[in-house]
Amino acid sequence: MSRTKQWLMSIEEAFWDQVTSIIKDSEYLGEAMERAVSLSKPMVPHLETEYVEDSVGEMWNEYWSKYHA
């Protein structure tokens, strides 16, 4: 794997780790989506907004379903 690809993957991993924290700290899904999209613009601009929102929605449901099951 090239160094560029490794670097890109490490940035994406750091982004998704921060999104996990955003989900834990947000009071509602819309807030989590807004914060994640805002973070994605400078950090991972190659990810489409729709992809980030869809991923946050899935992560939100997975995280919060543990507390409401």
C-alpha cells in the first residue's frame, strides 16, 4: 500500500473516531449529522455529504439502540 493511501486511511479513521464522539455527545441525530458534515469538509473533503449523513444515521441507530433495547 502506498504511503499516500496509508495517510488517507489514517485521516479517515481519525475522522470516524471523532464522529463516534460527536454521536455520543449529541442530543439528536440532526445535530450529530450537522457536526459530522462540518468536520468532514476540512478533514475528509473527498467524502460526499450524503455518504457522511447516511453513515452517521447508521452509527447513531447502532449506538443508541444499545440504550433503548
